Amino acid sequence: MNINLYPYNRYILLAAFAVLLLTMIMTLVHLSAFSKVLNARMGEIEKLSARAETLQKRLEPKKEKKKMPDFKTMLPLLLLGYAILKDYRESDGKGLEQVRRSAVKVTEKRLVSDHLKSQFTKIR
């Protein structure tokens, strides 16, 4: 059984090229639609990355500011330490026990004066 397709070889070749051309056109149409979707998504991704960068820049200075102690928070502690030192110098005793007594005495005075100040402001 030997089939001779010689007269039709050219038509078969043309049909193969036509099918190949159709598949290439369909592939290009699908790729163009996919590229449009991809470009839309890339725009959204760029917007999100820009937002993330701005948030990151906002958070970095806050971390740096927290490293240094604020003068307003350190001033009362320095004044309290100076008052304890002053009371220690005026006392008769020496040593760590006298430092402890001076600290207790000064903090009790401060607490009483702070309590009186708060009561006075309530009366006003």
C-alpha cells in the first residue's frame, strides 16, 4: 500500500503554514492582553512600594529621636540628685547609709510639696 501524495504536497505545505500563521497570531493576541494586565499590576505594585518607602522614611527618624534622652525628662532627675547631694553635705554622717537617708528625706519632701501643689491647684 503505497500512497503517492505528490500532486498535493504543495497544498499540504500551504495549509501547514496557514495553521502556523493562525497559531502565531492567536499567541500574539493573548500575549498583548497579558502584557496589558501585567502593566496594570506593575503600576499598582509601584504605588505600593512608593507608599512603603514613605512609611519607612517616616519611621526611621522616630527611632533616632528615641535614642537621645530629652532634656525635659532629665532635668527633674538632675535637680533631685543635686538636692540629695546638698542634703548629704549638710548632714553629720558619712557613707552610703547617709546617702540613703538623704535620698529618702529629699524624696519625702518632694512628694509632700508635690501633693500640696496638686491640692492647691484643685482648690483653684
